[in-house]
Amino acid sequence: MQPGLTNIFGLIALAAAKKYNISTNYSHLDATSFSLQGKYEPNWAELSVIREGSASESSESESLPKPISITYGYSRDKRPDLKQFMLDLIVSGDGDIPLFLRTGDGNESDKAVFGKILVDFKKQVDFESIYVADSALYSQDNLLLIKDLKWITRVPLSIKAAQHLVTELKEKELIKSVANPGYAFAIKTSNYGGEFNPFCFSILNKPELNEITIELSGKLVISSR
């Protein structure tokens, strides 16, 4: 395999984490965008050579790093007028130490890549970790990919099952939190994403904010906030 940026960064970061005894009990995944000035027109001649090489030498070309596309996409910088690229990062829960870095196309969707990123990262490491990510991780395709991992994420209210839980939950079902006075939660199960794996919903009632938040975890790892 040719050493791309992600592989080199991972080798160095994981070696440093091991040397300095960084706890990897929890690993947090997130993505951000970087806006760029300039046209950044694609080099079609170079891309054509890459595609031709891929067709003739598929086994070798699969391991070669592919150029990312700097293009328009959802901008975290609030600059939709600029082209951009994406950066995916996994950090340790202990001190936010970077453990994994990956660049992506400017129009890449978090939901489309988060599951694969966690699976690829797990192949590189020799430790168990609970993976934490935002609601982009919660899709049926991703849940199938990460079925053998431990993870915590937030359920988007665009999911009908989540809407039903919020609207139909009875106050008597809420359990008051001892660790966080004023908070309450309820645990529900769902087989969204496949019957092979039940999930646990932690529905948190935050009276001071007048809101209800749903968090979901897999493999019996329950989110507490």
C-alpha cells in the first residue's frame, strides 16, 4: 500500500498516544470544512490518467491515494460562495488528542462516510474504544457498517421512530437522574437499522431549556447526557 496522508498521520498519532499513555476508552469523530480562495479547476488530463490506470491495474491502483475534489458544498464557515474541502478527524476523549485524519471532497456528506471511517479506523488500531459522533452517523447504512463496534450518537428527529418517542412519551415513564438533578431520562429500544441489533434510547428531559433531547447508543453502552 502506498503511504497516503491518512496512513502516515495515523501511524505517528497512534505511536504518540501509546508513548504518552493517552486513554482511548472514548474516541470522538467529527468533520469540518475549509474554505479556499481561487478557482481550483479540476485537472481533467491528470484525472483521466488516473482512471485509465485504475482500469488497467485495478489491484494496484486501489491502494493509491486519490486526489480530492475542491468544490462547492455545505460550508461550516458560512461561505457558500467559496470552494472547499472536508476534514474528518477522530480525537481521544482524553485531552482531544488527534488519532486519525482524513481529507475529503468539498461536497462530501458526513452521513455517507462516517460509518466507513470508523470501520477503517478500527482496522488500524489494536485497542477497543467507544466511538462518539453526531447524528450524521445514524443511518441504516452506517448502522450496518458499525454493527460490531461500540458507539454513541444522537438520533435525528427526522426519524419517525424518534418523533413518535418524543410525542408519545408519558411523564410517568421518565426516571429522575441522581447524578444530574433536574434531568430525567427514559430508555426505549428499537431495531432501526436491522433486527440483529437492538438499540437503547436515552430521552433526556431538560426543563430549564424547555427541550427534550434523544440520544442513542449501541452495544448496551448508554449515553448519560
